[in-house]
Amino acid sequence: MKNIVLFASGGGSNAEQIMRYFSQSKTHKVAVVLTNNANAGVLVKAGAYNVPALVFTKDELNNGNVLLHVQAFNPGLIVLAGFLLKFPADIIAAYPGRVINIHPALLPNYGGKGMYGIHVHRAVLENKEKESGITIHYVNDNYDEGNTIFQQAVAIEQCLTPEDVALKVLALEHEHFPRVIEEILNGSI
Ligand code: GAR
């Protein structure tokens, strides 16, 4: 069994898809959900899949405490699924090439500090882009700059609001993210 350690900050719809997908797997499992938000919807979702969940503070993330929790779960892959804080260098250094993130746009455009969730979709619409999409990438010490693993575009010409774009992009995330995680763990990409 290879363990997936999930980090999420909000509603956790990606985390939910990942837990659902791997609840059927004989080779990989979601070992724990870690969140910086005690009110995160992802906590309820983890409970529904009998996945243990831990809440931590920003201080604990940055003082080595969260690294200790992560190590206790012996991760094959650390997955940021809607995790909105800067990921700490100590965890990245402890798991080289084994921390990935999903970003709701086609990087290198619309990435970096402050570019998360609805802010990304608003910027994309303001620039009158005809398409947006998803980027799954390795995490390094700079926001959204690690090597790309997978991208998928979607037409957004019909979208009138950032929320419309978010729905289209989220559907792509749910469709592709669990499979890409599985392929990484299998060593096939
Ligand atoms: C997702 O769209 C994810 O790509 C984005 O937050 C949303 C979380 O949704 N992540 C970022 O913007 C990271 N920079 P979810 O909580 O329903 O999975």
C-alpha cells in the first residue's frame, strides 16, 4: 500500500474525489487529510470515508510540527488539493519529487502569490481569455513554479462570471486529478 497524504484548506471537492477514487484501490490509499482550517468542509468529507483528519495552525506548518505528522504517515505522495497556504520548505526537502499541487489555470499564466481559487478565474475573465484549464505540477519553493506533470484546457467563451469558469475548471480537476495521482504512484508518468 502506498500512502497518499492530502492537504486541503476549503470545501475539499477535489479531496473528496480523490478519497472516493482510492477507496476502491488495493494498492494506494488516502492515509490522512491535513488542513489549516478547522471549519473546512473537507473534515466532514474525510469522516465520510473513514480517513483520519488533522487540523494544524500556520505556525505548526512552519515550525516543523506538521512535518512530524506527515512523516508518521510514511507518504508515497503528498497531494495539495485546494491548499491555500505557502507549502513549507522542510516538507518539500524531505520528500523531493513527491509533493504535487493542482492549480486552476494554465500555468505559467495566472499563477503566483494571491492567485488562488476565484481570484484566478476573475483574472482570466478580465483578460478575455478564450480558454482556461488545469495544471498539475510538482511543488517547489516558489508558488506555482514546479515542473508541470499534466495540463488540460477547456473553452470558456460561454462563461459570464468567475463562478461559471470555476465550475468548468473544477469539473476538469475532478475528472483528471485522481487518475494522474494514480499514474504517478504507479510510476507510469
Ligand atoms: C480548486 O479549484 C484548486 O485548483 C484551487 O482551489 C480549489 C479548491 O477546491 N487551488 C488553488 O487555487 C491553489 N493555488 P476544492 O476545495 O473544492 O477542492
